[in-house]
Amino acid sequence: MLTFAIPCLFGLEGLVGDEVRRLGLAEVQVDNGRVACRGTETDLARLNLNLRCGERVLLQLASFPARSFEALFQGAAAVPWEDYVPRDGQFPVTGYALDSQLHSVPDCQKIIKKAAAERLGRVYGLQRLPETGVKYQIRFAVMKDLCTLYLDTTGPGLHKRGYRATGVEAPLRETLAAAMVMLSRYRGKDPFRDPFCGSGTIVIEAALIAGNRAPGLDRSFDARRWAWLDSKHWLEAAGEAVDREFDGAYDIWGGDINPRAVGIARENAVKAGVADLVRFDEADVKKFRCQGEYGQIVTNPPYGERLLAREEAEELYRAFGEVYRSVPPKWRVLVLTSHPEFERFFGRRAGKTRKLYNGMIKCGLYQFSR
């Protein structure tokens, strides 16, 4: 059995843990900013293909006390790197150190790199390793004098689905957009609306969730090129994911007052393979209305500090608050914003608020229902 660590945005750990459990992995442990679990080589592929809210899938290789650079070197040198990195493999090193005696990240990088290089050179009979082949990204975490070493199986983060080649300013991370949709409990049965759709990320993630389409099916991963990981694991995981997809017609709509944003959203929907499942229109939120007894509004309006002057953003919140008065009482409304006084301008208190991060921006996810 292999041991995996799945970093995620703070506040999404519970959702990622639930995703991992639904995939059937063992020994799932939820911690701040990450989820740990155990599984097989096929599970490595399944995690990369299916996770909606995790940021990447790390394969844990070792964990050991490291209170000195000598201990760090010896611990790294004890890892059987030759089981993973071939003769010509690239093995760059990156990581972080927190609350530890070894606080210099560049020095930790150099020592781990040297330990791995010396061991690989000895095994392969080379004084200098070429590093001209496939990349095997080494990651480390030194926390409270405990060093953990990983191989990054993902490459570019899982939030990079591949459908958003272009975007508008202040894009919402795909993993966070998916989390917002999941927290709204949308399953494809009710109408779904995003009146500030921007480049369409929330709407597209809603369509992927409604159709139960694995978000990683149309992108590549570093581990797909690894010599020791048989391609059959990826084929099996992809086949399983395709078999679980749903066919259906959904009422999923996004609107934005910016015609350029609407055009980009439509292009992104085509890239994501959901253009036939969603609709985008140029629309003013002041004219936004909902029909039907049940539904979800999930949106990420402009924050103020990045897209509009704060006063303009606050005026939008007031207008959206007025629109909310006409929303049928059984609709769920989720709004993500970094504005600390959003509720005051919106005109009502949220029933529930979560602290989340969009990249490095601290936000609140406000949930309204009547």
C-alpha cells in the first residue's frame, strides 16, 4: 500500500476527506490544509483524475526527525530513490520549513538534493547524473523538526483543469469553485445560477458535478510518464471514471455584465466539454430573477480591491441584496467575497459563514436561506 498526502486550500479539508472516502481509499485522516490516506497504484491515478477540491496528490516516501542538517542528509539518503527515479530522471527539490530548527528552505533543498544525487549516482555508477529525462518532483515539509519527503504525482496543480486557457481578471480557482458548488448541495436536479459568472468557472464546475464527470480526464499528470508506474493504472482509473458519468439535461446559467467575460466563459465551456449543458448571457444583476420553487445561486462577485473601486463593489452588493428579496424562499444562496462588511451592504445576515482562501486572499463564504 502507498501513502498519499493531498494538500488543499484551508477550509476545504472536510470536503476533500469526503471525496477520498467516496473513492474508497483507506485510513483517511483530515488535518489542517491536507488529507492523508493509503491506497494502491491505481488509486494514485484515481485521486488525480477525480478529486475536485484537492490541490495535488503527493506520494509519501519517508518521514524522520531532522533537527540538524546531518540528520536531514542521512534521512534523505536512506530513501530508495532508485526505486522511483531512473538513470536520466530529473529530480528537482522544493518545499517548506515551519517551526523547526532547520528554517532555511534553500539549505534544506540543497541537502536533500545532494543526498538523493549521491545515492542515485552510486547506484547507477555515475559521478554526474544527466537529468535529461522525465521529471520526478521531490517535495519536502519540515514541520516541528520532522521532515517528510514526497514525490509530486500531479505536476501543475489539480485546480488547473485545462479548460481555462484564457480568463478575465481575478480568476476564481477551480478547486474553490467546485467546493462552493458542493457546499450548495447542487446535484443537477434544480436550477443553478451565477449572476457574476466572469470566465464561467463556477458554472462549468457545476456542470462537471451534475454530470459526475471527473475533472482530470482531459489533462495530463507528471506521474503518467513515470517508468515504474504502469500505464494500465491510468487506463483503469479513466475507464472507471467514464463509466460513472451521467447523461442528462441541466438548467445551469451564468450571467455577467461584461460581454468579453461572457465570450470567454462560452469558450471555456467548449474546452471543458460542457457547452451543451450550460448557458451564458450578458446580463445586469439588477435585472436578475429566479423562477421555480427550488434552486441554487452560487456566485463570486467583484471584491473591490481587484476589479472595481470598493465603492462600486459595495453598490453591487446593495443591488444584489435588493434582488435577493425576490428570490423564492427555498433557494440556497452562496456568495464568496473578501469584503469584510459584505453582509452590511447586502442588507441581511448570513445563516452560515465559512472562512476560505482564494489563492492568498482570505474570503468569507456567506450562505443564505429563508
